[in-house]
Amino acid sequence: MCTKKIDIPDLKAQYTRAHGRSHHQSEVLITVEHHFKVDIFIVAIGFQLQELDDIFCDQIIELLILSLTLYPQDSYNSFNVDDECNFA
């Protein structure tokens, strides 16, 4: 039977970037788990936002943003008549 060794990272260990010297690292200690959960998530969201930006023109995005103000949550507190009128 063939067995393969799989390295499993310690997610609680401090994350260090692959390049640069340690004194160039930020003062905030980031764990490997944080890197995978947050930093990579932010990059993925950035790619998705760029893709949406390529698909929709500025006017459609403005319409979507303004349509969110019509949501009755918080008694329409984010509704701004001037913004709606400027768009029309």
C-alpha cells in the first residue's frame, strides 16, 4: 500500500509572507487561519466586484444602490429624495 505524507498546516501559527524579511512584517500578528479566512476572502470579493463592474455600467449600479433605499428596513432612513430626483 502506498502512503503519502500530507503536510497539514498549524492554523493557529503566526502567518508570515513568503517574501521579505521578518522586520518588514506588520506589527499585528496574523494567524494562518486568519489569512485563509479573511485575506483570501477579501481578494475573492475583489475579483467578483471587478467582474460585476465590467458587466454593469455606472447608471445601472447607481440604480441598484438607489433601489436599496426603498427597502423598508429602518423606516426608509437611507432614502434621499434629492438622490432619487438627480438620477431621474
